[in-house]
Amino acid sequence: MATVVGTDYTSDAGHRVVSWTPMTQADTGKAISMSDTPVKTVQVFGTFGAAGAITMEGSNDVGQSAGSWFTLKDWQDADIVLTTSKLVAIRENPLYVRPRGSAGTGVTLSVVIVGAKGSR
């Protein structure tokens, strides 16, 4: 299990973009603080292999201790566990966010979060 460090930059439009790639079923993305951008969407794409999944997690624990991570929700109150390529709006705005490979074999995925300032 590897920790994948995200690439963090600002787009030409002024949006914050964080990309973790490549991620496998055994990887966890290094947590990043994005609470300054309360409007966030996540996109996952690549090779899902056999039953691959990425779970989006959040935590308000400054120490980021084990057991302090929770599955983030979309606006329909569903857990964000992505098993196909898609784009999903994230409802919560925790201090830290990260992707975690949570299932599958032969998984090679990219996870990209775009955050914007402003109200939801």
C-alpha cells in the first residue's frame, strides 16, 4: 500500500485542482486541506480492472489519526464510492480530503478534485 502524493495547482480560471495519479486498489492519497474551497467536485477515470473502487474520505482531525476518516457524501446523501468513471459533487467540507483505493484488482486510476471559493 502506497501513499500517493497529490499535485496541487490553481487553474487559469482560479479554481484549485488536486490530482492523485496513478492510484491502485491498495493506495491511499495523501490528505490535503481544501476547506478554503467549499464547492468541490471529484472525477475518477482510468482502468477500474476487476471491481475497482475509489472511496472519497474526509476528516477534521488535525493529527489525521487512524479511525478519524469518514466516507464523504454526495448531494443525494450517498457515500462517494466510485466504481466507474464519473464526476460527483462533494457535499461536506471537512478540513482534509483524500481518495482511498477500496476494492478491485488491476486498478490504475486518476482522481481529480476541483474546488471553488464561494457559496454552495
